[in-house]
Amino acid sequence: MKIKTLAALILLSVSISSNAQSDSKQAKLNELVNVMNMDSMVETMYVQMEAMMKNMSTQLGVQPSEQAIFDKYYQRMSEVMKEDMSWEKMKPGIVDIYTRNFSEEEIDDMLTFYKSETGKSLLQKMPSVMQESMQMSQSLMQTTVPKMQQIAQELRQALEESRKTQ
């Protein structure tokens, strides 16, 4: 009987300790999310995505007489993006990802870094770096996509020819 009671107490203390560590880690993750200004990063993402969507006007060859039609659909896309990708909807997933991938010690180290002058500088400059990187990628994609489409067309033709001989 004493062994069962002792085992139950050990399990209970391990469980309490585990919950305390989990609560501590969660608190640190919430602090990290705040220090990193992830909510404002999401706002920056909206701006970048809106720029990409506006670029669709050029890609689709929207004529001035069609601009009102494009604007109507663009507005709907923007609303869907802001609703479906709001910070409130993203935060639990982000916290879960960090919980699964980083130890409490790593989170402590990230907090230390992002509170440092270099960390603050990185956070301040990262939106511009990301925007410039996306613009560069989009520029590269303008030459890459047609090449990929050509290869895909050649593949379709090769498959069609192969299927004719079967």
C-alpha cells in the first residue's frame, strides 16, 4: 500500500513539475512573441501580399476600363486574407510551432538576443529585408516562370506522344 501511495505521489509531483515548466515556457513564448513584434510582422506581410496582389493587375493585363472589376475582386481577396490570416488566428499556431521546436533554454537565448541592441536592430530592419527579398524573388520569377511553363508544355507533349504509341 505504501508503494502505491509513494508511486502516486511521485507521479503527481512529476506532473506538477511538468506543468510548471510548461507554464514557464508558455509565458516565455508569449514574451518572445511580444518582443519580436510578431503582430506587426503580420501587418508587414499584409502590405507585401497586397503589393503582390496589385501586381496581378499588370500580370492579367487589366485595362483601364476593367479597373473597377479588378478593384472589386482585389478588395474581396484583401478582406479574405486579413480575416483568414489575422494575427489572432496565427498566434496559437506560431506559439505551438515554437513550443514543439525550441527548448525553454533556446527560448531564453532568443529573448536575450532580441532584447539586445543587435536583436532590436534585426527586428527593426527585417521587414525591409523581407520586402526587398520578396521583390528580388518576384523579379527572378518573372524570367523563371515562362521557362518552367515551356518545360511543362514540352513534358505534356512528350507524354501525349508516348501515350499514342502505347
